[in-house]
Amino acid sequence: MKQAMGWKIGLFLMVMTGATGSHAAEINLSSATDFTRMELLLKDSDRLHSGFEMNVTLSPEATERMQRITRESVGQNLTLSINGWTVTTAKVQSVLGAQFRVSIPKAIAKDLLPTLVD
């Protein structure tokens, strides 16, 4: 399970860093209803990054939505929003599942992070 999670995380990060051009699809997630687990990395002195990292596990319904939208959007851009805040736009390389890691830019984090507590 841990190896599979690492593979999915790596794939998602690769997908999320390859964004160019206009987006063709969107997925809007709610931390209150779509996430069954959230783990937020606030600081890591061993790594330089320009934001925060959050590992999420989606509910079965949100997983189905994520899989459908990413399956239909392979090769196209996808915008990911959480609680109404646009987090990133990236080119979809493959179908995503229930677990992934998302990088939250610092500029968005100060507004988004308080909404994750509800």
C-alpha cells in the first residue's frame, strides 16, 4: 500500500507541475464532504518548496468523480479547486484515484487553510 501511495503521489506531482495552456475541465472538492483524510505538511527544512503539501484521501463518491473527470481529460488541462479556492491547473497524464498529494501555493494557503478546519 505504501509503495502504491508513493507511486500515485509521484504521478500526481508530475501531473500538477506540467500545466500549460487553457484548461478544459475542472474539479471542485470540498474538504468537509469529499475528503475522508487530510494530512498537511507545513514545514520541511530538508526540502525547499514554495507552498504547503497536503495528502488527501477522497470519499468513494469523490473518488468516482475524480476518476471520471481525469479519465475524460487525459491530455488536457484540469483545474483543481478546494473549498472554492483554485489551487492549481495541470495537464492530466493519467486517471487519478482516491489518494494523492496536492501542493498549495503560499499565496492561496493563507485563505484556504482556515477553511480546511470546518
